[in-house]
Amino acid sequence: MKYNQNRFSNSVRARPQSRFQSRPKKRFGENIDVSRFIQKASVSAPKIEHKIENSFSDFKFADGLFRNLSARGYVTPSPIQDKSIPAISQGRDLVGLAQTGTGKTAAFLLPLIHKAAKDPKQNVLIVAPTRELALQIESEFRIFAFGSGLFSAICVGGMPIFPQIRSLRANPSFVVGTPGRLKDLAERGILNLASFNNVVIDEVDHMLDMGFIIDIRNILSKLPKERQSLFFSATMPPRIRALVAEFCRNPLMVEIRSGETSKNVDADIIRVRDERSKFDELNKMLSTPEFEKVLIFAETKRSVERLSIDLIKNGFRAGSIHGDKRQRERARALTEFKTLHTNILVATDVAARGLDIDDITHVINYTIPQTHDDYIHRIGRTGRCGKRGKAYTFVH
Ligand code: AMP
């Protein structure tokens, strides 16, 4: 059976609205023009082509690092890697305008691992906006640094601090963390910011959205002046330009548009009368076989939790991630979704930032995103790597 939302939306539109129906509460996102949630995938749309100029062997990485990246299945550098790695290897500061899915993690990890493996005086601090992204970066680090003798510490909130303190005492050359916990550890005198002569700030735009600007400035201002600074961000609003001007030295700007953010996504809206019919409609959708791996966005931590519980009660294999969950629970929900123990993940925007999950067939905006940027970010979780995806947005 194919899910046919048009039939449904027509039938709802035909139904007369009760005069006594209460006005929906004013909510975020209300002033977004819903026609922006409708688009046909345009797989034939011209993509911005980047001519790849280097092969991985051109980067002259140590043999072990080269072996690790080959074992990881990397054959050709992605555009951001092709353009950034030579500059980073020369020691230049860099601002990468690229989003998740472009290969930006390896673009900074590979040359920094090479640098630190050659020179034990190099220490690298990597700051990410969310715990999940920090954990993802650290697990990539472990794969690439295998056999190099380099090791790392993870410093993120929502996890016990004492194991993190213990791992910092072992003097790792790579520390990956979220701003709040890093600042906390620095204030306790356990993390010596002055020892990091390399810094990566990942997803700077999301850091600012999440209110981390003060923490980031605080961390950056305590690093040594002589250092290499790498900033990555999907967008470059004036506040980020100012941060770059203050904390980077003559950075090379590398802009990569993945060209697949939403081009491969069929997007449509689903009109519903009220919360009840919205939930019924969601159940109908999820019961059709084509909804194989579904990411559902809702607005608040509570509504995410509620929705996942209601779906489980209705017999679906659903999990959830949001900021009120313990780190362990969030990681478990994510692994279960990645390995298809569950096929539905309900998430808040913040918890889903930067997640790299394969083969999501559908993104459902159970609530309207607050901004168009959030919308683009949400639907970009599907239709990745040249595949087609579908996105539906519920509107009242
Ligand atoms: P990122 O944008 O860093 O989150 O990377 C997105 C995905 O692309 C990850 O699953 C990476 O392992 C993968 N990836 C990154 N670079 C390459 C490459 N050169 N070849 C193949 N896969 C890659």
C-alpha cells in the first residue's frame, strides 16, 4: 500500500470547521509560509561540481593513517577534504563553510592526527555543540588514530564528570567536548586550555543558536596566541564573521555546498484539523511499508517523549532523543535507530543537530520548525548520498 497524503489532505479540507473550535495557540513557526514546505525532488537539478584535485596519497600522511582511512573505505577525498587538507597541513587557519554530510570531520581530523603524531607537543581541542556530535567525532578519531599512539578524552555534559577528569589526567593529545563541560573542567583547573595549540570549533552556527557564544569566546580567549584555528559552519552570519575576525589569523575560506541538502527530497504538507487527527494520520503513515526508517521532529522535550511513548503503545518500534535524557539513553536510542532495532526516532531539533544517520527514508515535522534554517536542516537528514527522501510537515 502506498501512502497517499493528497487524498487525506483533500478530505480534511472538504470537512467544515466547527465554529466553536478553539483557536490554536500561537506557536513558533506560525509565520512561516507553509508553501515553503512543498517541493518536488529535483535529482536532475544542476549540482555544484567540485573538481577533486588531490588523491589521499598526495597528502603524504603517515602509512598507518593512510591504512586506517583506506580501511574506513575512503578512496577519494570529498571536496571539503580536497580543499582543506593541504591548507591545514601547511598550518593555516581555516574557515570551512560546509555542513554535516560533506566529510568535514575527516577534513580536520586527518591533518591534525598527522601533525600530532609527528610532534608530541601538539595538543588539539575540538569543540562541538552537542554531545552526540562530540561522541561521533571522538569515535572517528579513534578509527583514524588507531596504532598512532595518540589518544583522546571526551568531555561532554550529561555524563559523569569523574571518568572525564581521570582521562584528562592521562594527558591526551586530543580533547573533544561540548562548551559547558569544557568550561567547567577548565574552571576546576583540570583542563589546561593554555596547552592547546590547535583548536577546532565545529558547527559554529549551531553553537551560536544554542547560546554558547559566551562559553566559546571564553574558551578561545584562554588558548595560546600561537595556535592553528579551524572553524566549521554551514552559514556565515555577521556574528560568526566577527568571531572569525577576532580569533583566526588570515584564515583560508573554503566553501562547499553539498548540493544535496534538500534537492533529493520530496517535501509536502499534511493538513490536519487538530492534535487527535494529527496523531491518527501519523499512525496511518507509519503503518505503510514505505516508511522504513523515519525521523520525526517535535518541538519540546516533553512532546518528543510523549509522542514516542504513544507510538510504542500503538505497537511501533520507536525511540527518542532530547536534552532531558541521560547521555547513555540518548546514545542507546541512536544506536538502536542506526541498527534498525527501532525504525522510528522522535527528536528535538537540538538533539538531532549534526547527526549522520544512513538511509532515513522519511522526515516528519510533527511540529512546524521555528525557522526556515531549522526546516532545511531537518529535511536534510533524508535524501543523503544521492538517494531520494521524503519530508512531510503537519500543518493545522
Ligand atoms: P561528516 O560530514 O564528517 O559527518 O561525514 C559524513 C559521512 O561521510 C561520514 O559517514 C563519513 O565517514 C563519510 N565520509 C567522509 N569522507 C569520506 C570520503 N572521503 N570517502 C567516503 N566517505 C567519507
